[in-house]
Amino acid sequence: FQLEGGAQREWQDNESRRYRTADQVQLAQTRNQAFTLDSTGVYLQAVAKPTDTLTVMPSWRVDSFGGWINDQLNHAVYGINDYGLIQQPKVSVVWSPVAGQSLYANWGRSFQVGVGAASYHSASRLTDLKPSINTGWEMGWKFKPWPWLEGRLATWTQTATDEVYRLLNDPNNDSANLGRTRRRGQDLSVNATVSPSWSWWASLTYQQALVIDPDPSQPATQGKEVDHVPHAMGALGTRWAMSPLTTLQASVRAQSSYFIEATNTHGRYGQFVVADLALAHKLDDRWTVDAQVKNLFNRHHEYVWWDGTQSLHAPADGRAVYLSAQVAF
């Protein structure tokens, strides 16, 4: 039996400024915010092994927040939402009946508060907002049938109350409330060391996120998918030690498309399949040089979002080459 505890204190001092421009010339300032965000967290965790094959890990964390925002354009100062003491109980159980095989289950709660100005009161809203409480569970199987092969298979669900998301390009740096959401998914990952010089890995995630009980101001999102959540994500890669000094690594990463706004009526975007290549060479005991080629085949892909009137597209980098050197002291 082990028992441990800890505490965390964080201070943030942020500024958010935005300007109206024409032909890359500033015309007027549209946002000038200064805000602080102070957080305090304490936790207690136990690790109990009632038998050689069973491990139980309960824990509890409590967080609180403080701070203020100064709207310097309107000469107004507002306090942070009174989120109270945010409770986060968690428990994990691992059962390992035979060597190389483990069944596990996790249950717990985490939280989310507003991003940017959404954590504070404003001229139009002086009531406190509640934190979003995320309750989730996961069950899985970790397997290692042979010394050279290991992996994990899992299924999970997470339900969030009053989920918030940042409004991109919002002039007030605010967030919006999605309502109650539910995410479900399955994960599979495999790692294989085929030989001392050759290994490979693969991972696949399937997920779906739905709005179960929408914010009253957005009834059209009832039963819709949460935007910017792809159904599938995957990766495949291999690493080859060509010599004791030189290593070659190749990988492919991919994801499916996603809806770009909450009502799911303006199309799906964001799918991609991208390959990367990396070569590292050890010059001596201290120096290593490496070269990386990102997006090897120069595949076009982009991040797309909806600003309320049109879709906006931010393309990712095309083929790019990076050279670097590392030195160990």
C-alpha cells in the first residue's frame, strides 16, 4: 500500500489584442484585454495491491480558480466566474492473471473552464458559469504474448456537462456552450520489435462525439456531431537501424473528415493521409545530426472552420525539409 499527495499552484498573466487592418496597415484596435488566471490544485492518491495480480488506485483532486479581466478598450474590470471547488474523483483497477496479460478499468472525472474572456464576467453577463464536468470510463486489455510484440485494445465513453469551445475569430475572445455531450470510441495500438535493428508500430482510433442536450440557444444541434471531431485517426510506422550509427524512420498518419460547425449543415473537411521520413546519424559520442522530410508526397490538407457566414481554410505545410544537430554535454 502506498499513499502520496501533492499540490500545484499556477499563475497566468495574459494579454489579447486584435486590430482592424487594410492592406496590412493597422486602422483601429478592436480588442485590448489583460487577464490573470490563478489556479490551485491538491490531490491524494493511493496504490493498493491486495494480491500479486490485482492493483487498485483511487485518487481525488480538488481545483479552484481566481483572477480578473481588464477590458482596456471599455475601461472595465470584471472578476472570474466563481467555479467553487472542483472535485475530481478517479479510480483505476488493473488485473494481471498471467504474465504479459492485463485487464484494466478506469473511471473518473475531469473538468473544463472557459478559454480566454469566457472565464470572466462581462457587461452582458454578471452571473457565474459552472465548470464543465467530464465523467468518463475506459476498459481495456494490454497484451504481450511474446517478448517482441505488445499492444492495447480499449473502449471508452466520456460525458461532459456544459461543454464549452472557443469561438474562432470572435472579437470578444469568447467561448460558446455546446451543452451536454457524449464521446465514445475504441483504440487499438500495437508495437513490434521484429529484430534488434527493426521495429514497427501501428495505432487506430474510432470515435464519435454527439450533442445530447444542447444549449437552449442552439436547439438545432440536438443529436448532431460535435464539430472538428474526425471519426477515425491512425498511424503506421517503422524504424530501421541501418548501422550502429544511422537510423531511418518512416511513418504515415491519417484522419477522416469532420463537420466544421455545430449544426452539421456546411459539409465535412479535414481528411488527410501524410507520410514522413527521418534519417538520424550519430557522428560521435556527443553529436547527432538528423534530416526530416514532413509531408513527403506534398499532399494538400487543411484545417477548416465556419465563421458564421463562410468556411475558412488554413492549409497545412506542403513538403518541408528540416535539418538539425544535437549535442550532449
